[in-house]
Amino acid sequence: MVKFSREYEASIIPEWKGAFVDYKCLKKLIKKIKLGRRDADDSNGDCSLEEAALAAGVESVGYGGGFSVLDPVHALASRFAPRVHVSSEDEESGDSGELVPPTDKHEREFLEKADEELEKVNSFYATKEAELLGRGEAIIDQLRILADVKRILADHAATRRARRTLSAVAPSSPALSGSGLATPQSMSDGSVELQQAQMTEGVAVADEVMAALERNGVSFVGLPGKKDSKAGRLQLPATVRIDIPASNPGRAALKVWEELVNVLRKDGADPAAAFVHRKKVQHAEKNIRDAFMALYRGLELLKKFSSLNVKAFTKILKKFVKVSGQQQATDLFSQKVKGSSFSTSDKVLQLSDEVESLFLKHFAGNDKMVAMKYLNPKQPKSTHMITFLVGLFTGTFVSLFIIYTIMAHASGIFASVGDTAYHEVVYHVFSIFALISLHCFLYGCNLFMWKSTRINQNFIFDFVPNTALTHRDAFLMSAFIMCTVVTVLVINLFLINACVPYTNAVPGALIVLSAGLLFCPFNVFYRSTRYCFMRIMRKIIFSPFYKVVMADFFMADQLTSQIPLLRHTEFAACYFMAGSFRAYPYETCTKNQQYKHLAYVISFLPYYWRAVQCLRRYLEEHDVNQLANAGKYVSAMVAAAVRLKYKATPTPFWVWMVLITSTGTTVYQLYWDFVKDWGFFTPKSKNLWLRDDLILKNKFTYYVSMVLYFVQLIFSMTLVQKGAAFGALIISQMQTLNLVLRLSWTKSVMKISITKNETRLLDFSRASLEIIRRGHWNFYRLENEHLNNVGKFRAVKTVPLPFCELETD
């Protein structure tokens, strides 16, 4: 049976941990009471035996002046005899029902601490309850407005369709026209009447919108309601607007267009007024649905908060009365807990039922299963089949890799006089899939660590729990990718030995099939994850036009560590799309000037995307730190440009420029990693050189990571000066990879004599170690983000509401 303390620690909401009962502290106080009573009983037992012996001696002297054979019995009886001292004051206090303070200091300390914890829990619950109730009232009002606006638009559309039908039938009706032909005058009069009817209808519909908004509590102050109706669009009064955030290019363009239209209008309407049309109503409906989902999650978390704290108080009071025997004090405190608002209030339950019924009616078509799928999504239980497949694919990969190594050695294809084109193709294709597989494996390690330390990555990234990847899924993807690519390499080498033509097209077919699987519309191989990845990549590529959220810039940071992967992909695309595997040698791509220029652009793109994201966040949040963060990526692009210039003109001046710019960029990036991304070196922190809150229990882990980080800086720079940069990379450990890989630019200025295959091995090792460094960075980055949410008690996202009332003078 699992102890309640462990169950309690595993069940509390991580973001609200500071608001829960400090069960561990109260248990320590009970342990102090227990130890204090044990010591008191030992000392009282010795004193009681001495007093009993003296009393027995006096009694024997009184009866006969000697000892009695019953003296030991009298002494033992007096030792265990209860001593009860009852006074009239005690009787009155016992009947009054007031708590008599315990005489033991540890018991008083426990009750004071428990009362303090009760006040903390009660205060937090009241605050959150008021916040959620206010939020619920606002969302329900928004839903009423949405229902009225949708009804008005539907009626308006039906009226327009009926009028169009009538206008189409009217010219051919003798009863209406008086003759078989319509005169120009009658047609002109009809068009004027139609326009007047449309204007009259627009005014009526706008009045209806205003009345609907007034019924839902929207007061119109300032300008009178101005009405306009054109082509199915209704303009609300100047005091209300439909606020759809410009989170993508379509919404941004729509917002700009509406602002231009409002400014250019001749009737002098307020530029802040907004149009109502079906597209905006659809966005508003989605926002309100998401707001209902977030509200329901918040209500469920608050109900869980209440039940867990009630159970914790019940358990700890049972332990207290068992140890101390203070039944009266325990009963009075228990009544206080039961009378607290977090235990008795049913407002959250009522609102939760109301939210569920409204969502069921308006967003789920009265389907209970569909409603709960949205309101309370649950992650599917992991099966042993995934673990089995991970082991199967891993074992198959190892076996096939051994077979491939033996076949390659026997055929001598990797000898110095081997097929150079085959070397290039295999190196680039294998590197693409190997780096992707390594990144998936490290992401699986991150997921495992985040789950172990109770970091809520799904909430931070805004992932749906029932479709989000688990660490086993990431390991399965990694093993499957490596098993597939080695299988293709074995088949390709077998066809080469059999002298089959166009064998180099086999790796190209693997790339095409992989791209097809990525875009596959069928629900196979984690479709939700693939589509989420493509949506994030689209937002990264068009960074200036999309709102930047956590998942977007986190993925963009991953891309800055995958520049070698992008370069390998560029070569593979050029090689196979240009048909080089049939008629042209591989040098067609590598020696082409356009290919080289494109390679430079690809190297700059991840840093450009990340810098633009920082600028977009600065414009939205007005945070100067975002400008400083953009400067970090700009400095990386400058350093890369200087290294390219040095490669073209290797003069002493450019050597010094490479050293200055690259060293400055490295220091800049290291500072940002430590201080901003990880939150270390917090001034006046209770944990020296760290931050106040740490998730890992052993602080020594953080210190070892930092010490090895700086030691590796001096050691690796010494090795670089001796021309042993590759050795410095090999001996680096996971805790010190960040610094070593930030210094990987030193290879470009060192004159190291190595062969072509050694160069490929060095480049692949550097790319792999950079991905490992990124995986190490990921854990501390999300740990810091999680602690920021904990500090603000932020466990539910806040969805912006679409219908906003404008403030006017």
C-alpha cells in the first residue's frame, strides 16, 4: 500500500504546489511531538519509581516501622495508577466548547502551523474561486452574444436569399410587371426600391444587433449606435468590437484592411469600430470554445485542490490525535476545516455543471462523449507493445548495422580508392536520418526527465494531452528511423555488388518516401504530431507574420542546432533532383556557385528566423530583453559571415576578426544560456550562483555542471592552441558540451591535416554533439519556464475573449 505522503506529492498540481498544505512539514512536527513524549515518559518513569519506593517505605513505617512483602506490588500499582486533577475551572472550560491550549510546546507549534496552512489554503481557494467565477460569467455572456449575432446573421442571409429569388422571378411575372416586358423606367425604379429595401433591412438588423448586445449587458456610451449594412456585414456601435488576435497573416491582413476601411469611411465612424461578418464570427466561436475548455480545466483543478487539501488535513489530524491524545483540540480544528470555504463551497461544482451543459449544447451537438473529449482530454495509456517495438527495432538496427559493416569491409567500398560518389551519397543520406533519429532520442530523454520531475510540458507547449508524444513514442520513432535507413543502406550495397544500374537512386527513394510519410493525410505514424510539426515549421518560416508562442521559438532554437542537417538535405535534394545519380557526377552540386550561395543562406536562416521572432515578441510585449535576445542571433550571423570571409581571403587581419567576433558571440551565448534561459546567477539567491527554486533535489548536480563547464573552456582552448580540436570534442562530457560546442568555430581557423573520411567523421561528430548539447539545454530551459509558471500559480492558459467593449470618454 502506497503511503499517503507519496500519493499526495504525486497528485498535487505542480503549478500550485506552494498553495497546498505543507504535509511534510506537519509530519515533521508530529515526529517532534512523538520524540518529546517519549523522552518525557522515560524521565517521568524514573521519577515515578523513586516516588513509589519512598511512599511504600513511609507506609510500612506507619504500620509497623518495617518493610512489607507487598511493597513491590504497591510501587508497581502507583507507577501505573492514573493521576487525574479536575478542578471546577476545567469542568467549565470542557463544557464551553473552546479550545484549551496544550501545555506541550511542540503541540502548540503544530496547531499554530496547521492553522497557518489552513489560512493559506483558504485564501488561495477564495482567490481562485472568485477569479474563475468572474471568468465564467464573462465567457457565458460572450456565448450569449455569439448566439444572438449568429442568429441575426442567419436571418439576414435567409432574407437576402428570399429577396434574390423574388427579384429573379418578378420580371417574368405578368401580375407584377403588367406586361411581358419590363421598361427601363420600371427596372430603374425596381433597383432603387431594392437599394432602399436593403438599407432599411440593414438598419433593422443593426438595431437588432444593438438590442441583443444590450440584453447581454453591453452598455452603449459616447456615440450613438451607427448602423451600416453592406453585403452581409454589420457594423456594431462604436463601443463594442469583435477582437480577434492577429496571430497569423490572414487575421493580420484582415485587421489592417478593416482599419483602412474605417479610416477612409466618409460618415466619420470611430476607427476602432469593427465589422461583423461570418469569418470573424467563426474565429469568435473558436475562441469562446477554447475559453470554455480552459475554464473547465481550471474548475477541475480547483476541485482537485479542494479534495486533496481536505484529505491531507484529515490524515494529519488523525496522526496528531494518535500521538498527542488531544482529542478535544483535534475535533475543534477538524470542525474549523470542515467549515472552511474550500471544503463547503459548491459554487465551483455548480459552475462546472453549467459549463459542461453549455458546451454540450453549443459545441458538441448534445454528444456527451464528444464534449468530454474536448473538456477533459486524457492521455491514452501506454501499452507494452510500444516498448516491445522499441526493443525490436533497436535490435534489428544493431544487427543490420553489423551486416552492413561486414559487407562494406568485404567489398572495400570505403577504401581510399573506393567509389567517391557512393561515399558522398551515403554520408549525406545517413547523416540526415541519423541526426533526426538522435534528436528524437534526446527529445524522448527530455520527456522522460520532465515526467519524472513533474514538469508540465504539455501545458507549456499548449499540446493536447491525448495526442501528445510520450517518451516511449519518441524512442520508437528514433529506433524505427535508424532501422529503416540501415535497411536501405544494406539493400543499396547489395545491389551495387550485384552491378545493378542506378543503385544510388535507392537512398533518394528513401527520402521521397519519408517526405510522403510526413505529409500523409491518413491517421498513421502519429498524424497529429506530424501535422503539429508542420504547422510550427510554417509559423517559423513566416515568422514576422505569426504570433510567437513557446512551441514556436523552442523549435526554432532546435533548428539552430540542426544547421548541418539542413546542409545535408540541400546536397541530397540537389543530387537527386538534378539527376546526378544517372548522368552527372556529384561535383555538379558541390562545385556550383549557386549551390554554395544557397548553402550560406541555409546556414543563416535558423538564426534569422529566431531573430525575427524576438523582434515580433518585442513589438507585442515591449520587452527589452527580446531585443537583447535578437542581438545574440544577429551576432551569430555576423560571426558566421566573418568566418566565410576568412575562408575566401585567409589573411592575418581576418584571422583576428574571426577570433574577436566568434569569441564575443560565444561569451554572449553562454551568458544568455546561463542567466536568461536557465535562470542561474540570480542575485542574492539562497542557492549560491543558482536560483532560489530548484527541481532537482541534489544541488551538487548544478554545481558540477557549471564547474565542468568553465574548466572545459580553459582545457579546450589549450588543446585548440596545440591543434588538437578533435580531441577536445571527444573528451567533452554531457554537462560540459555547451561550452565546447560553442567553441566549435575554432576548427575553421586551425590548419589541421586530416583525410576526407576523417573530415566527414569530425563533422558528423560535431553535429551530433551539438544536438546532445541542445538536448541538455532543453531540460534546464523548460525547468526555468516551469518554475516561472509555479511562481505565478499559472496552471491554466487565458484565452482572449472576442467581444470587447471599448472605453470611450
